[in-house]
Amino acid sequence: MPTVSSATSAISSFASISIPKVRCFDPANSSPVAHQHRRRPMNFNGGSPDSAAANGVAAMANGSPPSISDMKIVTGEAGYVLEDVPHLTDYLPDLPTYPNPLQDNPSYSVVKQYFVNMDDTVAQTIVVQKNSPRGTHFRRAGPRQKVYFESDEVHACIVTCGGLCPGLNTVIREIVCGLHHMYGVSKVLGIEGGYKGFYARNTITLTPKVVNDVHKRGGTILGTSRGGHSTSKIVDSIEDRGINQVYIIGGDGTQRGASVIFEEIRRRGLKVAVIGIPKTIDNDIPVIDKSFGFDTAVEEAQRAINAAHVESESIENGIGLVKLMGRYSGFIAMHATLASRDVDCCLIPESPFYLEGPGGLYEYVERKLKEDGHMVIVIAEGAGQELLSESMRNMQQADASGNKLLNDVGLWISQKIKDHFARTQKLVINLKYIDPTYMIRAVPSNASDNVYCTLLAHSAIHGAMAGYTGFTVGPVNGRHAYIPFYRINETQHKVVITDRMWARLLSSTNQPSFLDLKEVARKKTEEAHQPETSYDQVEAANEVTRKKTEETHQPETPYDQVEAATAKETG
């Protein structure tokens, strides 16, 4: 095996060769480059959704955080950058390799090229100009010619964490069947009840026969939970059971927990591959095109919207109000609205709105009822939280996963609309409120998500067998890739309200943007200079708005008036 110094030299030579034959990081012959990159620490204290590592965060508050390794960065000409993922040979350099069993698999005999080229990478940005740098790339997913595990050596486990999502059982099924049918692996354990199942000694033996029909059911056959992350107990359990491949299915908080587990495994020098499969029904995981279960959620949300439309259309001045998932990101509400074409107003967390005054929600509702006699409103669960009178008291509270406890904005806004029209006596309205949240989460995945879950599972398996570890798998611009944990954990994917997709929605619903031109320009400037504004900054701005609203005795002050008052006082 090469030494670390020779490996570093090899990487340097890879970085200097010409396009298009840029040699990428070869884990079998190289080590991480410690001097060619900037260090990005992971954020463990964001309080973001599905924070399965919440207990681990609390433990770290009393001591030093876990060690964070140097990123594996390879550069080439014309601005080419590969953000590579860790490999077992980074800390176990003498591991033997074996021929990939897929070359003798009859199912793959018709494939022209069995294996992914070691130099194949996937570009993060595909819309470029002629003088643009090639930009950031990720290692392409797929089977490799050499593997680092023999079939009878593999002892894999699967765990599901966080909330329910359509497709969980499909991913479980395809990992089990993929390991068995492609690589001849027979030892697969299911960890029951989320992360805490590792040290509670709850396991299920998983075979292709056991999981054969589970994709037809919603939920997860393994059970799930929030919290319960104790790194040392989990890794002790992995080591004691002789597990060497860990497949962790969960949202961004779960992936942070997986990253901590990987770091501890590497610190102990264990031959264990840790693979994350991103799961969030809200579609708020960055880098990847979308998360599994999202298509099913949008499709299922149509049932609720259709019901709301029927209810509102069947009675004078009818309003159908539907609350959909979307704690921090409004993708489900936005896509369901665009797909439906029956929605007259869509409210999401990324787009602030106000109730009273010119251009406010009340005015728009009154106008739509006078014009059409009915309307449908879709609101994401995280929208308008700053407007709830009691929200500030609960904003600092969180569940076991670290999720901030939100007030029920659907019930609140339903009552506010009723109270407004009862007070003004301009119209007699009939409002029906529908909350399909748990019905949507519990359904099995549709055909599109089933195919997607299969690709995710197979890509994860190929990466683990090839010796990669400490990564999340997902599609980037339509091509599946291996993404370092820190890229998944560093921010959240959110709707950009100055983007054309949101403009398409406004065109479809004809709703006001609730932002004046000055506010739009300000947001564009903020997004250009600060693309990832922290949640704490947003909360601070909301607190200022609330206080100034109270001072002027106008509970629902229009947004532009709040801005004017703020500018006057600060000036």
C-alpha cells in the first residue's frame, strides 16, 4: 500500500492534469488532502426538523464537540472541484479488495458497462455560461469493479428515524433485496424504534421473504422514534453485534446523527460503512433534487384540496382551507397548489403575509368571494407563525427531535377569518377547515416514489460495498451521487420567493404577493449576499415586528407599515 506522503503526491498530480481527463480521488490509492481546502464545521445546534441527534447535542454542550475530519477536496483545471466522500482506506489503508459479484450476475449480463468509471462525477450546477468555472462535483453513485467486503462477511443493519414518510418500507425492502440478489448478502438486521433501538437490543432479522410485500404498506415495519441518540451506546452496539454496514434512513437531523456515528466509528478504527438515505416529506434537504415521499405527498394532498373545493363551491361564500406539511419549507403547498389549479391563495413559511389593510389577506378573501362566490386557501403548517399571538411563548419549546413546537396555524387563521367577517358584517361566510397531515404521511408510496426508492437503495448498497462511508446518497441534476454529510447538514432547502416557480404560482392563483416592489428588491439583495440567512435572524426580525405592532395597537399591521415604522425609528 502507498504511504500517506505518496498518496498526497498522487492527489496533487490528479489536480493538475488537463480537461476533460481530470483524474478524481481514488480511495484505494489516496488519503485526504489536509492543505487544499477550507474547513467547514457542522452545525449541531440549529434546532431544525427531525433533529435525531438532539440528545447528542445536549451532551456536547457540556464538553467538546466530536472531531470533524478534513474534507476531501480534489481540484482540476477550469475551476473543477470534487467534494469527495470518505473511504474506509482513509483510516484502514491495508484493506484487501475483491472482484465485484455483479460481473457474474445474470441479471447484469445484458448491461454494456457493468461498473461506474472511477473518474465519473456529477456536476452540482448544470446551467453555466461559456466562461463559467466547472464548479463543484460529487462522486457518481453506482457499482465499482472492486469491492471491500466479501458477501459472507457483510453484516448489515437498517434503522429508520424521525417522522413517517411514504416510501420508508420500499427503501427497507430494496436494501434487503438488493444486498441479497446483487451481492449475495444474507445477514441483515432491522433496528426497531429508531436510534434508541441500537442499545435497547430490539432487532428484526430481515430477509427478502420477510420484506416481500412491505412496500404496499405505509409507515415503517421497523418502527421509528425521535431523539434517543447516544453516540457511544450506538457505536458500542454496532461493534458488539459485528455490524459492518449501517444504513440510516431519516431527515437532516438524523443525518447529523449519522455523521456523529461515522466520526466515532472512524475514531475507533472500525471497518464499518455508514450510509445515510435522506428522508423528509417536506423536501427540505439541500443539494439533492428531491427527497422520497414528496411526489406521493403532493399527489395525496390533491384529495384534500379537491374536497375543500367541492365544499366551498357548494355553498354561498364558501371558503375551503387546507393545512399541509411544511414546517420550514413550503414545497408541498406550492406544488400541490400548482397541480390543483383550484387554489386561490397559497401561504408558505418563506413568504410573509399580513391580514389587515390594503393588500392584506382579508381584503383579498373579500374580493374573491364577491367575484367568484367561493375560494380555496392552502397554508403550510409553518406559515404565519410570527402572527400568532401566543407563538412567542412556544417558539423556544421543542420536541424530542429538536423541532420547534408550532401553533396550529390552520385553526388560528380559520378563526381569524371568521372573526373578521363577523366583526365587519360585510359578508356571511361558510369556512371548512381540512387538516390531512397524518393521512398523507401514512399512505404507501406511489409508483414514481417506488422507483425512486429503489434507485436510492441500490446506490447506497453499491457505495457501501465499494468501501465508501460517511455519505448521503441522492440525485443531483438527475444523476445519483454520493454527497458528504456536511453538505446535507449545513443548510435547509427552501422555496425562493423571488424565483420563477413562485411567480408561476402567483400567476396561477392571482393572489397578491404580500410584498411591495421595495420589499422584493430588498429580498433579492439579501439572497444575493446572504443566501442562507439563519433562523435566529428571522426570529429576531419577527420579534421586532411583533413589538412594533403592539406599540401601534394594530395587531395585524400591514407589512409595509411595519417596515416604514422600523425605518423611521432606526433613522
